[in-house]
Amino acid sequence: MSELVTIPARQGKAARLARGQSIRIVNTHGTQVVDTWAFNAADLREFMSMEHARACLDRIRPRVGDPIASNHRRPILTLTEDTSPGMHDTLIAACDVWRYEGLGCKEYHRNCTDNLREAMAELGLVPPECPSPLNLWMNIPVVDNDGIQWLPAVSRPGDYVVLRAEMDCIVAMSACPQDMIPINGFNPVEAHFIVA
């Protein structure tokens, strides 16, 4: 077991996992969304893909025991544990500078897309793109058949998920900086992870 690593508020971190290793991602305060990506360590052009995962699972949220597909329709991670109510989002793209411009920001705002790039750069890697992430604990219910809502997380302090690597991969995470809508309770904070 490695040591607990902090994902600082509004920033990102990444870790290398060998096939069969697991990563526990902890919602330390219970209120923080953690955007999560996985890339094939041998070919970063293969990555965890929400649109492919939904097609493989026939639903919009993974459950314990579910493999999560890559854009090559192969399992890249499997959700093996989840102590939270299981409200995770697969619909919403990572925030970026244009999202914040659209919300009225006049200056640079930290964002998950840049956090992904920075986290991968710490490992000497450049992601080929910013895939749509698995937004852990992001509460985006579908309402009225096809509408969505942006609501605070329903997870509790210390809730965690465990994801098992189905291939050698890089897992990147962003403690989402969003503070203009209530998904992080308007107060982004740190999260943690540990690789086993």
C-alpha cells in the first residue's frame, strides 16, 4: 500500500497503475467532485470513454462490479467498491476556460481540463486530448425525461470509490475548481487517493 496523496483543492494529480492494482479515491470532506480519467500507459490515445462506457453498461452511472470501457471498447478500470450513494456523472465534459467565460468570468479560472494537463505533465506525459471524465460524486440528475440539474454532492465525508486497473494505465484526477454553480457547495476543497 502506498501513502495517502492529496489532490489539492482546484488542482490535479495523476498516478501510474499496473494491471491489477487499485486506486482508492476519497471524498475527504464529502462535498468535492473529482473528475477522473484513465489512459492506457502503452498508448495514451486509448482512454476511459464515457460514451463508450454508457453503451457497454446500458445505463448512465457505473455500479460496483462494472467494468468501465475505453474508446477501444475494452475494460480499462473496474469499479470494485463505492461507499457513497453512487451518484456519479458520465454526461458532463470537464470544465475549461470557455465554460468559465460562459459563466461570466473575466479572468482566468482554474479548470479541470488544465488540471488534467498539469497532472499528466508531472509524470512527463502529454494527454492527446481531454476526454469526458468520470465525474465522481457529481450530482447531475436527469429530470423531466431529458433535463438535467446541477446539485450539490450527496456523498458523505470519507466516502470513497476503488477502481481496479484492467491494463497498465495512468489515472488522473482533478479536485474540480467549480465555484460558480453548487456542485461543490460553492467551495472546492481537497480530496485524497491511495494506490494499492
